[in-house]
Amino acid sequence: MTATAATKLPLRNEVPEGDCWDLSSLYESEADWQTDFDKIAGQVDRFETFQGRLGESVDTLVEFLTFDLEFDRVAERLGTYAFLRTAEDQGDSDHQARKLRFQNLAVKCGQAASFVRPELLAIETETMDAYLADPKLAEFKLQLDRIVRYRPHTLTDREERLLAMQGEMAGAAGNAFRQLNDADLKFGELTDHAGRTIELGHATLSQFLQSPKREVRKAAFDQYYAVFDDHRNTLAATLSGSIQRDVYYAKARNYESSLESSLFHDNVPTSVYDNLISAVRESLPAVHHYFDVRRRKMGLSDIHHYDTYVPILSDVKKHHTWDQAVEVILESLAPLGSEYVGALETGLRGRWSDRYPNRGKQSGAFSCGSFDGDPFILMNFKEEVLNDVFTLTHEAGHSMHSWYSASHQPFQYYNYTIFVAEVASTFNEQLLTQHLLERAQDDTERAYLINNELDSLRATVVRQTMFAEFEKKTHEMAEAGEPLTVASMRAVYRELLDAYFGPDFAVDEALELECFRIPHFYRAFYVYKYATGLSAAVALSRRVLSGGQAELDDYLNFLKGGCSQDPLDLLRGAGVDMTQPEAVKTTLDHFADLTKQLDELL
């Protein structure tokens, strides 16, 4: 089965086994999953036996932390399996029921353990310092240090329990959006430029938008956004609910803003977020120049959003089967050494990845694993879309980050934060771009690849920063008591579209609806990490490619680091300081230089 051969998306049970991920490294069967589920469900009451005793002695604290670690390790495995099964077919009621059962158990666990943080923070500072100096707590010291940071934002035992009880309710807006977006919305069918009738959906939209025929691109854009227009009020309500949730929890925990609350976990100052927006804003003239180059080289009198995804050189064909995509990715990553490439080859040629679209499958792509399982990759791979090769190496970067971290860190310190995750993934994209450019046959192919790199930089740095600014503005509106409605959110988004695309760009009114369809908006203040991550990756990839063994070791040690240090410290060790704007500015200067090269080549 390939995405290009099918006129209709297949049902899950119609997909060949070899194209599906193999989740047996998590559980061989649903019965095995149930055994572990029953096991930890029976251990929830044990949390209560530690309540009021965490400050009793070092031995008691070690006993609790050991139990908690073992409990979390099994729970992570359970939750990962339930999530992945749901992702492969969101219409399967058995998968949905399993995920909901786990979520219900997770809420009960959260309630049962809600005493932990306030009780730990209630331990006198001198006593806690003495505990932390005890060798018995050495493996948990960093974990406890990070908890102590939350002292100003931790509530009383009773208040923490009340917040924990709200877990399912707090996720209602996001769950409603996912069900509507991934399962219920239907976009109909569309004829592509080759005369094939293909089902329009999240997974195939990019395929239509890369069509060389403008009427196909426009038809896909109009038909796709018409569905969102029909559901705009529901979508605005779910997004508003998600934003209000963020504001509520930030206020409840005594943060100055929801932005500060979100960044606190990574120990990242809000200045990093603001510096990113400022740096990109300053470079928008270069972005506007790029759109003008694109318009001129495509022979268009005006340029619309649906004209920004098709390669400018539409006659250049770049077709990759799965095996061909894997081969070129492995070749591009050779500078990272045989261990990295060998492990990744085993996974991609094997069954780490769920490869192609099927009906009910979650849209997009992601990497997801657990400490005790393979680092799985969900793809909706399409052979005629070059960007899917870049998506695959992107997700492979995440998976290899997980592979290295799980191999070199204990469970409590292996799970790296998203801030550094986006470095490992976009680093791989940089190496793939460099590899393909070095092997370009002529100026036409080189221009094609530069165009692709420009589109990647624009999508990851400029576009994600626009998203980040939208999140900041809408959360500030909620914090100021301003209403979040269809009209008000569209107005904010329209202002951003006009600024980021420029005065000579034809912004269709329907594009304002984009703000209601971005899944990441339900995990606010996440997308800025794509932009900072790529900026760091540009700097680090240049460092590794131009350096020697020491620079490579610095990068591999970064991958092995998990969360054993704060994200900014891990990146400093790898060779880049993200508290300063230089990495972002360098990336945007690179964007401007590539635009000039493209203009000269075409």
C-alpha cells in the first residue's frame, strides 16, 4: 500500500502489517496491558500510606520515591500504548475506551499523590538540605531540587487535591477539538492535477497545495476552510476554553502570567520568548522579499497562501518510496557516526514507524515512546511530497534522542523537555538539506532544494513565531478579561497575517480561520520551541559539520543528557547559548542570503 496508489483512504484493518508499527516492545497483547493496568490500579491506595510521613526520615523518603518511580514507569508504558493505539485509528471504540480508562486512572493517581509536593515543600529548609546531602538520596537529588523550585507556586494539600480532581475537566476542550478535528470533520473529495479523485483531509491537504495547477491548490484551500467556517463557533468555543484553562491554573498557582507558568518548567525566562518575537519581527522585510521572489518566479500577478507550498520549480520531480527516503536519510546522517545510523536503520527498516495514512488515523506526524519501549514514529507518508522525507528525518531525530537518553539516563532523568527536543529533530533536517545540496545535479535542482530549505525555515521559524505571538496575545486578552470570540480571535489573527505576510500579499479572509485549526494551540506556548529549536540546530549542525570529534561528542552528549540538566544548560554544553538572540538572528540572516541565492539562480 502506498499513499499514491489509493483513491480512498484504507480502513485500518486493510493496511499491510509491515507498514504498521509493532507495539510488542510495549505489550505483546491487550491482555498484557490489562495485567499491568490492574497491577498499578491496585497500588494507588499505597500513596495514602505515605501521606504525612515524607518528612519522617531519609529512609521513608527514599522508600516513597522508589515506589513512585516504579509506579510512574509502568504508568508511562500503559499510557503510551493506549495513546498509540488510539492514534492509529481514532474511530475504534475499543482503543478509545482503553485510553479513557487509563486517563481515569491517571486522574485518580494524581488525586492520590496530590499531597506529595506540598508535603515535600513543608519540610524545613535545613532538614531538606540535610536530606539532600545524604548519599541515600543521591539518585533523586536533582528531582527534589526541581520540586523545591516550585515552592512559591505550590498550594496547600487540600487545594492541590482540588486542582488534581479537575484533570479530566481541564482536558475537555482539547478532547472535544481532537474528536471534531480528527474524526468528525469530513472534507469530501477533490480531483488533483493528474485527474485522480482523492479524499481531501488533513493528511492529503499538503499534497493538493503542492499541485503545479493553481486551480487545484485554490479549490483545495477553499473546500478545506469551508468546513472550518461551518464549525467556527464550536471551534472558537473549544479554543477559548483551552486558553481560559491556562489562565485559571496560572492564577491559581500564583504566576504573573500563563506564559511565565508555561516556561517555568524548563527554567526558561520569558525574555527568551519575547526576544524570539522581536528578532523575527525585525527580519520580516526579508520574509516579504521572499514572498515577492516566489510570486515573480511563479509568474503570478498576486500571491495567496495556497501558492506558498508548491515548489517554485514545479517541473522538478522528487519522488521517494519509503525505502528510498530511509536510504537518503541514513546517508545524510553519516556525520553522526555508525552507532547513530545503525540504530536508526534498524528502526526505520523495521517497524518503529506507522507509515501511511488510513481512515481515522491521527493527522500529521509525531515521535512517541516510553523508557521500556521503542521510540515509535507516526507518519502519514506520501511518496510525491518531498517534505515528508524531511518530516521523517525530523521525527527520527526525536526518536534517536529518546533512544540515546533512555540508554544513558535513569528513568527519572531520561525524558528530555520539548525545548531541547526540537533541536534534535531540526538538526537532522539541516543535515539532510546539506546532503542533498552537495549532490545537486545542476542549478535547477539546487534552486529547488534552496526553495525547500527556505520554506522549511519560514514554516519553522517565521510561521511558528507568528503562532507564538497569537498565543501570547490571546492569553493576554483572557488575563485582561477581554472576551475570546470568533470575531475577536479572527481579528488578532488577521493583524498577524498582515504583518507577517506583508502589504503585497493577498490574504484571503478564510485564512483567518487557521487560528481555529492548529492542534498545538491546545498546548499553549509550545510552538515557540520549534523556532528556537531550529535556530539552535542551524548553529549546532554547522558546528558539527565543520568541527571534529570534540564537536560531535558535544552533540551526542547533548542527546544522551535527557533532562539531567536544565535545557539552556544542555544547549550551552552542546555549543549554543539560547538566552542571547544571536542564534535566531543568524538563522534569519541565513534565510535572507538563501532568498538572494534563489533569486539569482532562477
